[in-house]
Amino acid sequence: MINRLYLVGSGDYGRCIKSYIKKDNLVNSVHFVDDKIKLNIKNFLKKKNKIYYNLTISHVAIRENLYLKFTKKKFIYKSLIFPNNNIYSNIIGDGCILEPGIIISNNVLIGKGNFIFFGSSIAHNVNIGNFCNIGTNVAISGNTKIGNKVIIGGNSFISNNLEICDNVTISPASVVLKSIKKPGIYLNNTIIR
């Protein structure tokens, strides 16, 4: 068990993750890092000892930028995988947050810094890039490739054998039946911006 974990981002999501950590007794103590409090990012970067952290900031580009800063300091980007998940033979990158109640089948590759929200299911042979947000109750069918910095809104369905390129946002409750090859904001398979 880790003695001390820093959550970078003290907003609603950070407080939610802290409550999960406390409930499941995963870490001895949890501390926030945020520019709105005493331990801000500038002061955090001055730390020299072994640091475990996770980024509880939902904005994917900000999360990636902070990760790059902290990597230079050799801080340890700790994944948080909560109980009550069905996760089989997979590779899960550093700094992921896998909320309770998700199902991840076998042969799934999940890159670093991803958030997978509760109730989601990911079928076999799926590859998810880095710094993605997979919303609540999302279903991703098998043999699908998802790029970097992709946001999939809650209650969406992604069909099998598809590719979704980098920098795509899929609106909640979408049904994606074709590959998405151009960055943008989509409702179902239609680009809206």
C-alpha cells in the first residue's frame, strides 16, 4: 500500500476519487495539489522525494501537459483501479483511473492517463490511446482502436472493427457505426464541429 498519494486537481472529480480511495482503503493518506490551494503545482514541482500522484483533471490536454512536466521530475504516475471491476488479461498504462463497476475483456491495451467511468464495458482486442475519457455506461465493441485524447460521452456505443482518430469528442448517447478519421466533435457519426 502506498503511504501518500497526491491528487492533482481538487475539483469535484478529485473529491470523488478521494472518497473512492478512502472507502476502499487503497492509500494511507491523500493530498490535493491545485493552484487554488496552498500546495499548488509550482510548489509541488519543488518536491524531491519519491512522489506518487494521479491527475484528476478531466481536460485531456491539460492532463497530458501536466504529465509531461511531472515526468521530468520522475514522479510516479499511479493508476487507480478500484474494486468491483471485472478486468481480465490486459495491459493498463500508468495513471489510469478505472472506476468501480467496469468490465474489460481480454487482450485490451489501455494507454496512460485514461479515465474509464463506472458502468462501462470494453470488449476484447481493443486498443485505447493516451489521455482519453470513456464516459459512464459506454460500450466499446471488439477489435476497435481509439486514438489519443478521445472523449466518449456517457451511454454511447462504439461498434466493432472501428478506428477513432486522435482528438475526437463523441457526444453522449451516440451510436458510432463507422470509423472516425477526422478530429472534431461528433454526434453519432456526424461531425458537428
